[in-house]
Amino acid sequence: MTALTTKCLIVGSGPAGYTAALYTSRANLKPIVMEGLTPGGQLTITTEVENFPGYPDGTTGTGLMDDMRRQAERFGADIRSGLVTKFDFSKRPFTAETDSGLTITADTIILATGASARFLGLDDEQKYMGLGVSACATCDGFFYRGKKVAVVGGGDTACEEALYLSNLASQVYLIVRKNYLRASKVMQDRVMARQNIEVLFNTNTTGLYGEEFLEGAHLVEFVGTPQERTIDLPVDGFFLAIGHKPNTEAFASEIELDKDGYVVTDHPHTATNIPGVFAAGDVADPYYRQAITAAGSGCRAALDVERFLAEGA
């Protein structure tokens, strides 16, 4: 079994992980980064990125993450493919084991494992991902100006996404499988008052269609009732807003999580309940979930690690 030692192990490789790697490398902490199942994180499934500072002409999600990765490597970050499957936080230095049999001993750990969007489970979701299907209205809504879009979900997040998109799209359909919205009363009122939002209650999505790009959704209304009927809804964009699942499986039993499964940190710092373990990015952020906020928290986590080690904790 191969073994490595580092002052800082960074678990995850999205904007938070790569930014933490950049800062800890420049601090001469010689970090090891384990990229996880999706090198570059969720941003790699986003085709165009136009809201990250420093790219006036925009870039691609893959291009942005490649740039961040190369910048971290330039200063000496040891970036490796693989998934951390087991942690031992019982004593410092900590140990972590990967799916390839690698054991890493680390004085500190930054958890930047991100969060995964919940999907309906349709094969078509992956087929049209980045080609009309999105899990982030703030990220991709700009590309649907003047077009028709659909949002799936009935909670506060779905209503927020629908309201945001209504300022860009010509028509927004909010697809709700129940006969009511779960969102707060104020959010419900805002949605119902917006003229270009139409709420489709008692409606399930069974599939998506289109040639090269998404062209619409197959829907079923009033499933299992005498009123059941199937319809095809032409839309240019299909936004999933049924929640996110933070990627905490490997450490959920030891790191404190909130009721939704996100890592709890000692705000405004990034420290977790275990001294020497920090969290950055979407795994600890149920609110913003943006590349720029994730990168910022990666910077904060790296600075917290540097201070922690300097104080000889």
C-alpha cells in the first residue's frame, strides 16, 4: 500500500478545492489534492461560463477548471486522480484512504467535496445536460433570454429559480407534481403574481425530447386519475430545482452536519467540529452555490489552515 504525507490534504477539485490548493501551495504547505469522481467538479458539465470575474468574453466550465488546476500546479500542488473513501479523524495527523489503496497522512484536511444536484432519474436528463438541461438558473439563465423555459419543483428553491428566470425568459412553466406549492407563503404569492410564470400542478415529467438540443418535455397530468392526460410542452430550457445533496458520505459519521446534510462550519471561519479539519465550497454552502463563492471559501479555508498550523495547534 502506497503512503504519502502532507501538511494539507484537499479533498475535492471544484473551484473551492483548486483555490485552496493555489493558496496552500503558495504558502509552501505542499498540499495533496484528491480530485474525486468528477475532476473539476460540477462546473465541468456547464458549457458556457460568463459570470466568473476575469473572463470578459466568457469561457467554458471545463476551460475555467483547467485554468484553475494549472495555476495550482504551477505553485507545486500535487493533484491526483482518485476518490477518498475513508477517513480517520480520531487523532492528528489524520489519515485518509483512497479507492486505489493510497494512504495519506495529513496535518490538516480541507473538505471540498461539493454537492450534487438531485435529478428526476430520467435518461434524457444526462443526454441534454448542457444542451438545454441545467440545475442552476443563476448560472445558465442568461442563455435563455426571451425564450421559454420550465422549472421542476415546488419548494422555495424552485420558486426562486422561476422568479429569477421570469426576468429573462419570455415564459416560465413551473412543473409541480403535487396540487400545491411547498414554498413559503411569500414565495407562493410572488410566483402567482408574476404574469409570465404559469404553474402546472399535478404534473410529472416523463421525458425530454429534441434533436441536437432540448426542444421540450413530455408531461403527464393527474397521474392515475380519470383526468390523466399526456402533453408535450415545447421549451428551450429545463431547470431542475428539486434540491442538492452534499457529498458527505465518506465522513458524515464524524463531521457535524446540519439538518440538510451540509457541513457545519464555525462562521465566519471554515473550521468544522474537528480541530484541523476545514470545509469549503458547496459541501458547506446550501445558499449560494456559485463558482465565485466556492472559490472564495477555498481561499478562506486555505488561510484558516495556514493560521492553524502557524499557531502550532
